[in-house]
Amino acid sequence: MSDLHVRSAERPDFLTVETSEGAQGLQARDATSTLELGRELGAVLRANGLTLDPNDVDLERRDDETMIINMGPAHPSTHGVLRLMLELDGEFVLRTKPVIGYLHTGMEKTGEVLTYVQGGTNVTRMDYLSPVANELSYSMAVEKLLGIEVPERAVWIRMLMAELNRVASHLVWMATNGMDLGATSMMIYGFRERELILAFFEKTAGLRLNLNYVRPGGVAADLPDGWQDDVAIICDTIFERSFEYDQLLTGQPIFRQRMEGVAPITAEEALALGVTGPLLRSTGVPWDLRRTMPYLAYDQVDFDVIVGTYGDNFDRYAIRLNEIRESIRIVRQCLEKMPSGDYRSQDPKVTPPPRARIGESMEALIHHFKLFTEGFAVPAGEVYSAIESPRGELGCYLVSDGGPKPYRLHVRAPSFVNLQAVPLLMRGGSVSDAITVISTVDPIMGEVDR
């Protein structure tokens, strides 16, 4: 970010500092090329110049008719440190440019100096509302490189935890989306129900957030005693209360007016942008990796892929509400079909010895010490492992040079890709619609600025 030093008219001896994002920022129309203007208007959707609607680029408007303002990055409705530069004509949005990079987590580079054993503590913090999905994608990529099989019980435990985490993530979305539209009661209810799931996570993994529970080879610990009763209570409570949310929001006239027909996107536009998750499915495209490219045991459970019709804010709301119910449906099947057996691989190369043996055997102590200090070597190669996170396709690309640390770690973060749709969705809407658009895209800045 460059600094522009400007001499104050009132105090010629005093220099004020105005910040500029350079090419990343939103420039005046006179200083913007036609191609770049098309991108900022959401008409040009690909770097190779594909224009879906060439007549939609307004080149005649003059700079003195509009104004450029900032929204964020410290705005309560940007769902994280997201900065939006908006060109406004009155209260209507003409151009939008998301400016990212304010979080600076650097998790991909950090992952290259951590061993594969330590990597889980790093990736779990990317999408902080869906840590299990981060750990799962990473662990599956490591396991592909290692060529190890995960025990069946561990597979089902992973699926159980992933779907509970999806419910928790969507509950936070329901809560914050309600708050963004003025439905303050939904904020209270969403976090109230999420607390049931976080309490179960703490009982299972020892932590409420950033669990580091899913690890290469399986999971960190078996499910606790009485887990069946805990999960049954969670399912019954949240499923029943989801209909209360439906009654509170869906039939509310103000809510519907703020959502229906607002910020639509077509299937062609969504596919051109590469967006996934509820944002893509709202256009009617039934793309869900749990069904289209099954992993874990998703091919052994029954659930529906929820799709929309119009691709507007209301469709994205309805999809997430119904996905809560479908995830609970999957969790109930995990409850019924959970197999017995090991909760992690017994391959000594990746699995530490039982804690009881550490105090009895010098070899077990040495093995434990070396595993957590040096890690384990992973065969050279590269792999990509993708799963369906609450926000879309979350992929982990790993390159191994045969050592105990990744040579390259890259994450295909759905929030980062989906953020491309914001200029297209906001064009022509009001400033108040901009708040709703950010919410229905559901970006998590931890994985955008990874």
C-alpha cells in the first residue's frame, strides 16, 4: 500500500497522509481502461476477456456524477476485515471493488515450515467457523501421499463431526444474516443452538474451536461416553427449532422484500466465476462434492442436494436453512451406522503409541518423542484433495519432496473465489443491499487472506 503525502491547505507546513491501494483500489473512470471497467462492473468475468453482457458496460457516465467511498475494513457487516470500495450514484452502487489482505495470516507459507504432524494446528484456523473441514481436507491430502487406509470408524466419526460443524457454521450465518437485516432475535437464537454443538466438540476434542481433531491417519480421540445421547439431543433440538427460524424469517414481509429478487446471479455467470457452495447451487446447479465426487462415506447415506431457482439472496438463505436439516439427517444416519473398531490407523509410521505404553517402554517413549519433534517422512509427489465445506469446494494441494514438511502447501479457499462475485451481485443495488450481498456470499476472511 503506497502513501500519498498531501500538503494541507489550512496548515501548509503539515503533511497529511492519504492511503492508496494502487491498482488494487477503485480508480476514477477516466483513469480506468475499458477492459478493467468491464471487470469492475461485473461484465467481464474471465481474465481472457470473456464478456457475458458487453452492452452492460456504462462508458458514458462522467466522474463528476458519482462518488467513490470506502466500506470497511472495520465495518461490522463486512464479516471480517474486508474493505469494499464503492462507486455510488446517490445511494445506488455502480461499481464495487473488494480489497483484501488486511488479515495477513500467511498460513500457506507457515505450513511449509511445520511438519505434517503439526500442520493440523495451522490449517484449522483458516476458516475459523468450520475448522473440521480445514483439517479434513489437509489430512486426506496427506493420507493420499502416504497411501494409508483410515479405519472405518474414523471415517464415520469424521463425517459426523464435519456435518455437525456444517450445522454450526450455517447457524452462525443465520444469526449474522438476521442481524444484518435487522432481525436481532435470530442473532440470539443462532448462537444459542450453536452452543450445543460447541459443547459437544469440547467434550470430544477438548476444544470448542480450532479443534485439531481430524489428523492424518484418523482422529485424535474416540467419541466420549454417552455421545449417542448428546448427538440425539443436538439433532432433535436444532431440527425442531429450524422451523421456528422458518416462521420467524421466511414469512416476514420486510425480510422477504430485502431478499427476494435482490442480487441475482445466473448459472452461466456463476460457472464462469468458478464459485461453489450455496452461491452456485442457488442458480440451480446441483454441484455438491459430497454427491458428485463422494468422499468419506457420503455414498452410504441418504441426503438431498438443495438447489435454488433464481440465484438471489432469498435462494441462498433458503439453501442454508434446508442444508441444516439435511446435515442433521446425515448425522442421524451416522448415529445409527457408526461402526466399532479403531479411531485411527495403527500404522506406527504416523500414529503415536498408546499413552499407557509411554511410561512402560523406552521404545514407545522414543517413538513418541521422534514423531512429535521430527515428524514422519512423506513420499515425494503431489496431490489435491477437495471436500465440500459450508462455503463450497475447499481443496488442499500438497507437494512433498520426501521430507517431514510440505515443499508446497496451497489451499483452494471457497471464500476467496466466491468473493469475485461481489461486484456482479452488487451492481445496480442500493447501499443497504450491499450489506445483504456480503452476508449471503458468506466470506470468511481467515481463508481469503491465508
